[in-house]
Amino acid sequence: MFDSTISYRSMILFAISASLACGQATRTWVSGVGDDANPCSRTAPCKTFAGAISKTAASGEIDVLDPGGFGAVTITKSITIDGTPVIAGVLVSGTPGIVINAAATDTVVLRGLDIDGLTTGTKGVEVLQAQRVSIEDCQIYGFTPRGISIEPTSNPVDVSITNTRIKNSTSNGVVVSPTAGVAAHVALNNVTISGNTNFGLSITQGGVVVMRDSIMADNAVNTTFSAIRIDGTGGGTTSLDMDNVVVSGSPTGIIALNGGTVRLNNSGILNNGTGLSASSGGAILSFGNNRLAGNATNGSFTGSIGLQ
């Protein structure tokens, strides 16, 4: 006699088994000696981040087993890529290293990555869309035009950059350049931006940046650019708040233009050609506890803010 209950249960078990066999894992692995034909498990890791991401579930994590070069990747969903504690390399030539173009509700974490553009890679990390992006304990260098480029086109994005070095790009270090009317909020903590050919940090229309415990050193040395440029052209609130930041070794330390506003607390603008420059409604404001010294021309703050 046909047992419909047993048959129904069997069908459910078969469906679950098939789903597990074909489904994505919440944690996948890559190895310098892996193979993208593998399932990206701990014992059968993949070779590249691009190979692993298609086998990793949304909000999942890609972990690195051993040192290696894991290639460029485009991220279109919530995910964490964690290279610690080994050297997790992304080596590219003529292309971006990591592109983040996820949903406006997604969170992306990049941790412990060594991203090298070989002087021809276009952007080390390019942020086009996500709700939150966290870049932690990374090195990003050798790119043109930008080490990190934050340029949302339609939805606001929050970006946190922590314990990271952005250096030796043949144009700019970090660029925050949202489309007009789109907000980009960026926090930099314990970040070093150094040796970039043009601007170390450039902020335009709608970029709101907070920078703390950081160093801007030797940017734009062979050009006439500045370590920091903030330009409010295009509208929106465009601002930079600096707390315990040193800016040194550039033709101009900070330039504020067209309504862009910089506020400095306990920071040093030291040993530049020109320390401070503001024009066309740009403002550079001091809390009264900063150091402006050793520059060929110091320039001056446009105003002060009283400590509360």
C-alpha cells in the first residue's frame, strides 16, 4: 500500500539535500595553492577571491588560509573578506583591485589585505554602492588615479577606514567624490596617507569626513597640489574634521575652496610650502590648540571655534 506520508517526507529530505549540495556556504576559504574548481571549504579551498565569492552566501565570510595572491574581485552583496593573520595579496595591473557595488542595504568588510596596483592599477578600492564599508588593517599602494575612491552615485554610503596605509599612488591617495546630492560619510582612524603624487586626500560635493590619530606625509612633493583638498563645488555639506592629525611635507598642507569647511583640533600643519590656504568661501577653522609651524608660508586660519 502506498504510504503518502513517507513519500512526502522523502521528497522534503531530497529537496533539502539538493539545496545543501548546490547552496552557498556562510564561510569559505582561499589558499595560495587552492583551485577555483574546489568548493572553497577548509580542506578544499579556492584559489581567488573571485572564485570564492560566488560560493559564499550573502553576509558570509571569505577567509585566507596561507599567504598568496588572490586577485581582483567585484563585490555585489554583504560579505567579509578577512586576510588576517597572513599576507593576503591583491595584485592588479591596469584594472581596479576591489570594486564594491552592492545593494544600498549591504555591509562589506575588507580586513588584512595587501592591495598593489603596480603603478598601473586604476583604483585600489572603489566604493560605488553599499550601506556600510569597513576597510581595516590594509595596505593599498601603487594605483592611478586613486588608492581608495569613494564615489556613490545614487545612495548614501558610510565608510570606515582604520589602521590602514594608502601610499605611492601615481595620482591621489583617498578621494571622496559622491555624485551631487548623494552623501558620503567617511571616518579615518589611525590612517597614514603618504607619497602620493597629487592630493593625499581630496573631498568634494557632499563628502563629510572625520580624521583622527592620522598622518598625511610627503604628498604632492613633485607637483603643486596639496596634502588635503576640500572643495564644496556642486553643493551639499562638504566638511573635514581633524583630531590629532599631522600634515607635513607637501607644497600646501590644506586648501579649502568653494564653501568647503575644515575644522582642526589638536593637530599640526608642519614643514609644508604653504600651511593653510582658503579661497572662494572655503573655511579652515581652529579650536585654538593646533600647531602651525615650520612652513615656508604658514597661511592662517579663517576663524576659530571656542572649546566647550
